[in-house]
Amino acid sequence: MSHRSSIVAGVATVVAALALAPVAGAVNYPPPSFPTGAGSAKPKGPFKTLKVCKGSKKSCFPTIQSAINKANPGDTVKVANGTYHEALKITGAKKRYLKLTGNPSDPSKVVLEGKGTRGSNGVQINGAVNVTVNGFTAQHYKANGFFAVNTKDYTFTNLHAFLVGVYGIYAFNSVGGTMTDDVSAWNSDSGYYIGQTPPQTKPKRSIVKNVVSYGNVLGWSGTNMRYVTISKSKFYNNGAGMVPNTLSSERYPPEEDNVITDNDIFWNNYNYYVGAPFRVGKAAADSTAYPVGVGILLFAGRHNRIDNNRIYGNWLAGAGMIQQIILKPKLPDVSELIGNQITNNQFGLNGTDLNGRDIAYDGTGSDNCVAGNTGVTSTVGAADASGWPACPFSGANTYSADGQTQMVNWALDSDHEKFLVQHPHSTQAGLSPLLHYGDYAGTKAP
């Protein structure tokens, strides 16, 4: 079977199965635009602290939004412990450099509650640069917990996002920014998402560090994301752990120039189709079902590094790469795998918690390489030794029709468990593995 004919056949089969795939809900996002000039300048002060608290204290604002509305650039809005039924908006240049602070040492004490509100997001930053949100829990919102759009250098730190309709912590059409010391769980799409990152001549990286993601459809998603470094984080008990991807439904494809390093990616076998505390959404027209049981999967992409991670107990595959077979016929230039590296990862936790397969790669594209990984006992897609050349490598990779077919079939599995290769899990303090919702103590949403 030729490379071209296998792609065509694969596309037809995958498109027929699109109804199985989850996708973000129908949410209207603001159009892309960026603050410039005076609208992004650092304010000179003097700065004020505006307090928000429950009760009738005259020194406090009664709602968080009323304090935000009164704040000037660079001011701090300090929110007392309590539950607030609000959907907050921080919009425009007049709110640049704003600091929205709850309880950084215990975010569970300052709760943004979506039930009973008309807004879609716990906090939305739109067109306000250098905004910091620190020390909140957001739950039960129709769309996202914390959302930064059309902005630069946002900071999302010490945040918890639970049981929202799309993404827990989300940045879109934004430049730079940090997500640190956050927890995101039980969300109907992904725990974290950075996407539609504009290409930049002098790239500014987005930094994600020390975050935790579990119980989501995807631990991490990132459509057309670029310049993102994710490190020292944990992605476990999701349907799939991390899926940087390329789609035409958002601007600036493909995803590229991302670094995933020094993370723990394990037990991503959660079959949310069987049961979940959220509604499983419908498919995007240019995507496919991301199979349950995968640790990391690149769905097309350029110049990504998957390096020095601990990847274990993912019963379908630990780390994988496959071209974007649905986009291939109409956008071949962004659908390939180019210059990606899977290097120096530790698979299988020293043999105590094996993946179903450790590495899967369909062999498409060019300049892709695999090297220095330990604990690899099973692979998919290596047509021969030249299919996975050591790093660095330049040239065409060796396509594996069998490897691509196997990976496509994973996405088409109607019960989402047929191809899982189950192994015993290691003991992790305070954690229980999750295959079916609520099977084990500690694996049900609060």
C-alpha cells in the first residue's frame, strides 16, 4: 500500500468516526486583537489595593467585579475568603497590570462558583496585558475556569479549576504568560490549554511549571500552540495525558517549538465514555478521537521536544507521533511531523509500571528522531532501524503503513479499551489509578 493511498483510506475511516470525539462546547470567543502602544505601557502609579469581602463593611467592595471596575492600571483587587457567584471580566487597556488576589496559600477558600451565574468563565482576561490572577478556585462554569485571550504576559498561579464545561486554565491568541502551581481536574475537555499562539520573529515563551492535571478528557491540549515550555508537572488519570495538535479550526497552524520536559505522565487510561461527572462533547470537523490510554501524542507538529520525562502506566502508548491525516489532503504543509525529538525519557518506571507500548510513530515527515530513552520494551511503527534515527537527524523519515494503521485503529475503537495492554500499577502515595469513573476510592469528583 502506498503512502498516499493509506492516507486517503485513513482519512475516510477517521471522518466516519468523528462522532466519537469530544470537543469544546459552543462558546463565542472575542475576535483576535492585541493591545499596543499606551495600552500596553507599564503604569507609573500610585497604586491602590481594593478590598472585597462579605458582609456590610464600608471598607470593602460587595462584589469582585465592582472592585475590578473601579481599579486603575496596576492596582490590586484583594478578595477575602468566601464563595462568590460571579463571572469576572478584566477587559481592556485600563485594566493592564491588574493583580487579582485571593488566597494563594489555600485557593480552596476563595471560590468562584459558576452555578447561578450567566457568565461562561470564572475569570476572563481580554486585551489587558500583564494581569495576574492568584489564589482562586473556579468551578461549574459553562466554558472555562480561567481564560486569557488577546493578551500578553498574563500570570495564572495558585489556581484550581474543577468541573467546567471546556478548559480548566486556558490561554488563547496570547503572547507569553505563565501557569504555575495550579490544579485542574474533572473538566470536559482539557485541564490546560494554550492555543492559537501567533508566530513571532523574536519568540516569547509561555512557561508552565508545577501544575497538576487529572480526571479530564485530556490533561493538556494545545491547538496550534507554540513557544510553550511545560516542566515539573503531573498529568495522570486523564483520558489522554498531553496532546499538542494542529487543526484548521484555529489560526496559525501548525503547533511548533514546544518543550515538554521533566514531567510525570502516568495512568492516563480514564475511559470517560463509560462514565464521567461531565458531558462528553461532539467532534471538531478537522479532528479525531484522541484515544484513551496515551501519555503524550503529537498530532502533527514541528520542532517539538519531548525530553527527560517519566512516562509510565499508560496502557495504550507512552509517547507517540502521527501526522494530521485529516488535514493532509488540503493542508499538506502543516500536517506533517518535522524536526520533532523524543529523547532521554524514562519509560515504565524501572519495569514496575509498564506502558502498553512505549513509543509509537507512523514514520511520516522529516528530521524526526528518537534517542536516549530508557525502559523501552515495546514500540509501534518502526519499519526498520532507519525509521527512528538517533538525534540529531536530517532527512526524510521512513513511513510505516502498519504503524499508522495501528494508531488510526486506536482512535476508531468504539469501546475505547480494546487495544489497551493492561499491566499492574505501582503504588503512588495518596493516588488511585482510574479506568472507570468512581471505581476506586479518591477517583470521584468533589
